[in-house]
Amino acid sequence: MDIDSLTPAQRSALDQLQALTNGGDPEVAIGVLSSVDWDVQRAAEVVFDGAPPAQTTQPEAPPIEQFEVDDSEQGLLSGRASGREFRPVESNSVSSIVVRPIRVILNILAIPLYPLFSLLRFIFRALRVPIPNFAPFTFSALAYRPFGPSQVREAKDPKSVAERWVRALEEETGRGVASGVAGPSSLNARGGTEDDAASERDLKLLPDFFLGSYEQFVRTCQKDMKIGCVIIVSEEHDDVAEFKRSTLTDPAFVRIIQENDVLVWGGDIRDREAWSASQKLQATTYPFVAFIALQPRRAPASVTPSAPIMTILSRHQGPCIPSTSAPTAAQTLVTHLTEHLLPRVNPFLSKLRAQEAERERERALRAEQDRAFEESRRRDAERAEQRSREEREKIEASRRAQEAEERARAEVRKREEEKRQWGERRMAWRRWIRRGLVVREPRPGEAARGKTMRVGIRMPDGRRVVRFFGENDKLTAFYAYIDSLFISPELIQDADPTTPPEGGKTGEEGLVAEMSRSGKSPEKWWGFQVFLAYPRKEIAWEAGKRLGDVEALKGGGQVVVELVQDDGGVKGKGKGIATGEEEDDEYHTESE
């Protein structure tokens, strides 16, 4: 396509792309632009990133941030009928003549390899592998770039790009060192004489540039409700070097920027962020200075005012010489800020900041109230939980006490039942013992039972019984007689059983077997103990032992019968039946 056949809009897009690529071959630029439907932003992405142009059916307008423009004061600054001027960048004709034939040849040779490169690029992207640069067969390689370190644009991070530009500006002007942190830079004065330092005190010789993307800069101005100053330059313009030396380092300009807390952002048109900002701010020539801030929306008086919007307050573009009347001269900018922009904008921003401070105070008050309410609610909840926990503990303690009482009653019932069953069992054995083991008293002259012994027995209920035994009688017969004295008179002897209650062996052998089955000691099983009255000495039961062999009963004597203590620790009295249950303390008392 011939340059002469381009429409004015296409020629403007071509000029913008050539300005971004530092000249370059017009034919290659036209090919790139035509492949993206003459979209300058997408064409720049293709050139800088080396990505193939996307096939689209309809052109998409570049995303332009919505700004209102307020140029009411622009005419007072420029002194011309129009403050806009477009100055296209002229390419280096000698370099174009040398490089153009080589580039055309490389372009022709690379055409058959484009499908292969596209396939490899698709594979790399699918595998998430970094795409290598197939130089010189990429679109970026076809654009002419002058040699030199100042033309290298490797950094992609907006913060890094902004920091690199600020450092280059400092090196070029020799006026400070950037801090290198996110947000506004911190530039310290360097160089100059002692008189300059004394006169300027701690004044920084360059503005504090915001290090970040243009979008971050705009959002910061909007959030903090501050005036923003956008500075865009192009190294291809002859006026930029003087603008940096005279305007950006002017003490009066820097002082008014600092005193009014104006945020400053800058960049070179060759970088993507600066180029995007120039499109949004509609910059046509460089150096370019614009002031932006929140302003009320223009609406009819009958309509309720809506939220303020970021507005372009003024734009200044062109040379900075002469210093008293040029659009971007320091004196012009200071006069504009002092006499027009700040008096017009600061009251509204102060009002916004006051409203925001009031809203923040109300939010803090509400937050404090919410915290107090939450704290009160938490305390109430803790108290309610404490009461609920105490109630649960009280109920649980009552339940445990009730269960313990139930267990105690069950244990008493169990013991009473065992006591009753043991009493019934013991009475059955007592009646059988009375019939089967108690011997009659010896008759006079009955020599077979040995010498007659007279034994006086005092029962626990106070009864006194005298009984005669023979020396050859068994100690078991003596204990059996005492045991029979506990039988109620209503139970007559003739009704006593003739066999043991549970069957088995008869006589003393059956009694020993019963004691073994019960698991009780002899005194527990009998339920009583026998003591010699004086001197007090126990007459313990032993199976198979004769009465004549008991040292305490030789020739007779007086004995005392004492019941074995029951489970409750109360000594049995009267004619009750001894339980015979075991006691841990084995403590016995003597009835009086």
C-alpha cells in the first residue's frame, strides 16, 4: 500500500506508530497497522512484544479513560488561538536508506517460516514455556531502532519503567537521587554551591515523581483527593532537553508543587505507560504537561449533584522558550497554578477532603460504637454462657447426687436382700444343726462321754443358761448348742430338717463343707464368739476338737457369748439372729 493512498486517519495512525518506533520502515508499519485494522495501540503491542496480530472482524477502539476536559484557562497560557500543535517525528533518512533493503530481504525470506513460528509459539504457550525471540524474523526486529543505551526498553514493570525514567532524568539534570520505593520518589539535592543550598534550604531540586503505572497514579490522586501533574516527553523533540533543564528544575515550580502537595507522574512517549497516558490525555506535541483532579460533574441545576469525576484541568504542550510566555515554561506554569488553577480547584478539593474526614470520623464513630456494642454483646453472651454453664453444672451435680443416692439405696436394698437371704439360709442350717449336731446332756455314770463338765452360758440378750457336757464331746456340739439358743421358740425342734438344707454330707463334715462354700470365716459364719468370763479368753471353734482339750473349759466354767458386729457397725442385741457377715475391722464388744 502506498503512503499517498492513505486516508488522513490512517496517515495519523502511521505517524503515531513511527513516533513510537523511532521512525522505522513505513511499509512495515503500514503492514502491521493494516493487520490490526489501523489500531495504533494493538500495533504497538505487536511491535514491542513480538506477538502475531490477532485476526478480528471489527476494529476495537482503544480503552480511553473517561475524563472530562476543562480547558477554560488554556487560552490564557498559550497566547495563540489554539494550544495544540502536532509535530511529526522525522526519521533518520541515511539510516533508513541503509537498513531498508536489508529489512525488505529479511521480510521476504521470513514469509515461508511464519507458519512454523506460529506453530512453535502455540506449542510454547500451551506448555507454559517462555516464548523465545526468533530474531531477526519477528515483527519487532523489522522496526528500526537507533543504537545506544538510551533506546533499550527491556523493563516491563510500570514501577521499574518509571524508576528508570526518573533516574535518567536525575542523571541528565544532575539534580537528585530517587529513593526507588513504590509511590512518590524521594529526591535529595546534590551538586550546587553552598550559597544555593543555603538559599533553597531543604528544597528538592526535582519534583517527587510517583513511581508506578499511570492508572495507579490516577487512582491515588482520586483516592487522596489531590491535584495530579502529568509530564510526558519525547526524546525526538528538540524542546524536551531544555524543558528538563529549565522547567523541571525550576525552584519556584518545584516549591509550588511541594507546598500544595501536587502528585507528579512522568514518562517518555517511547514507553507503553507514557504512550497510553498521552492517548488518554490527547497529547499532540511534546513536552506535554497536564493537571488533573476531581471536579464536580457538569449537570443541569435541577439535577441532584452526583459524585465528582477526574477532570483534565489544563493542558500545556510545546516549547518552554521564551521563559516568560512559552506554554511549558516554568514561569507560565507557576503563574497558571498560582493565579488560576489552585484558587479554582483547592476550595473544592478542601471541601471533598473535609467531607471525607467527616465521613471517616463518622465511620470511626460507628466502628467504635460497633466495637462497644460487640464488646457488650460478647460480655452478655459470656454472662449468659456462665449462667447456662452454672445451671448445667447445678443440674449435673443434682443428677449425680440423685444417681449416688439411688446407688446407695440400691446398695442398701442389695445388702438387706443379701442379709435376708443369709438369715434365711443361716436359720435353715441352725435348725438342722439343732437336730443333727446338738447332743443331749450326759447321764450320771455315763462313762463313754468322759468326765461331766458344767458350763454356764450368758447370752447376748442377758439370758443365763447352764449346760452339762462330757469331756469327750466335740467343740462343734458346744457351738451347736449355743447356736440353737438363737432359734425362736415358735420353731419347735420336732419340725427341724433331718438333712442339711443344700444336701450333701451330714455331721461335722457337712458343716465344714458349708463354711467353705460360704467363703466366711468360722466366727463370721457362726455369727458369734465365745469368751471365758474370767480371765477373758476366746474359745475359738475348731473342727474335730474335744471339749476336754480346751484348756479354758477344763472342769467347766462360765462363758460369755458375743455377737459378731454387722455391716453397719452396730452390735446385735436381744434374740435377733446374727448375720455372720464379714467386717473389715474385726472389732468385737462384750455384752454386759
